[in-house]
Amino acid sequence: MNKKRIVCLAVFLLLLFGASMGVLAGCDAAVLHTPGQQTEKASEADAVDLHAVGQQTKEILQGNNKLSYLSADGEAVVITQQDIKLARLKKEFLGLDVDEQDIIDQYIRQRVVLLEAVRLGLDISWEQARENQANIIAQIKESTKSDDKYERENAQQVLSYMEDYIDGLGLTEEEYLDFTAGEQLLLDAAQALQDYFKAEHYPGGAVPATFEADWNAYVDELVAAATVEIEE
């Protein structure tokens, strides 16, 4: 599979599985800090019936297309049974060589970062996240008209993947944007908190080679101090 196709596929996987796929799409999302390694199956989505994956996701969600990441009072992060079932589906689809608990721990880290970004009043919103997702889809559609043969064919393939998945979910494209906005919000929160962290810890503007380790240690502290509610 050529490099351009892999990049397009990574963007699709970001749309499909949200923030946890941020590193594949080249996003600045060191918050993920996931144990284990991903296998080549992550680049073989064309061998998977994505319509069926959408149907399985729909069955898990049972009409709840807007997952809750924080408690009603905004004081804790929440992990639901839907999250756990989606983690199992993600592990199977991507062929991840990690334990299910590793994925759940990753969810917790993402949501703790969101909790802290909200606490600090950083500039993130569900509306902006939805717009960001719409822009990604618009870029893919625009690339289907590219003069570059590889870019055009790759975008057409990714669009086909996405349409199969959306059809399996039983959603319109507008409803799909509502569905994926929450995952984009997690990415936006990670980026906003990283920017805040850099400004606070490196006032000179130069980001040291130790940034990733510094950032992960910071998130570790947030996780250790956070209240996590796991639905039984």
C-alpha cells in the first residue's frame, strides 16, 4: 500500500474511531501514550466489511449517538459499558496487540485531559469540534476531484469506506457529524491543553526534547488525581 493511501486511510480511521487514532493521522496527540503496538491490520481496512462494523457499532450504541465523557456535575470522567464494548470492537477491527484494559486506560487519559481543559476554561467547544470534522470530510471530498491520480483514487476509496460505515450506522452525514464531534472534541482538548502546558512550562517558546516525557508525566498526575466513574 503506497504512502499516500496509508495517510488517507489514517484519516479515515480517525473519523471511524476518533481520538484514539490521532497518532495514526499525524495529530499532535501525545496524550494517547498507549501501551503495546499496533499491527499491520490497521492498514488493511479494505479487507474488512465496514458496513458490518457500522452495524455492530450501531448495536452497541442503541440509539445513543452522543456519548458522555464527563459526569453531569463536570467533576469526574465517565466510562460506560458502551465504551467497553466499543473498545472490544476497536481491538478486533484494528488487530491491536493490547489488552482491553489498555484501551480503557487510554479512554480515561483522553477524558481526564478534556476535564482539565474544561476546568481551565480553554477555548474548545462541541460546535467547533463538529465544524472541524465537517472540514475533514469536505477536504476528502475535494480530493476526489484532484488532478493527482493517486490522491484522487485514495480519496475516493476513503470516501467509499466512510459511506459504507455511515450506512451501517444508519445515520445521515449530518447525524454522523454529530456522532463524531465528541471524538474530535477530545482531540481539540488534547491540543489546547498541550498548548497551555507548553506556554506554562516553556515560557521562552523553545520546546525541549523532553517534551513528550514531561507531557506524559503531567497527564499521569492528572489521572492520579481524577475521579473516574466506571459503569458496572
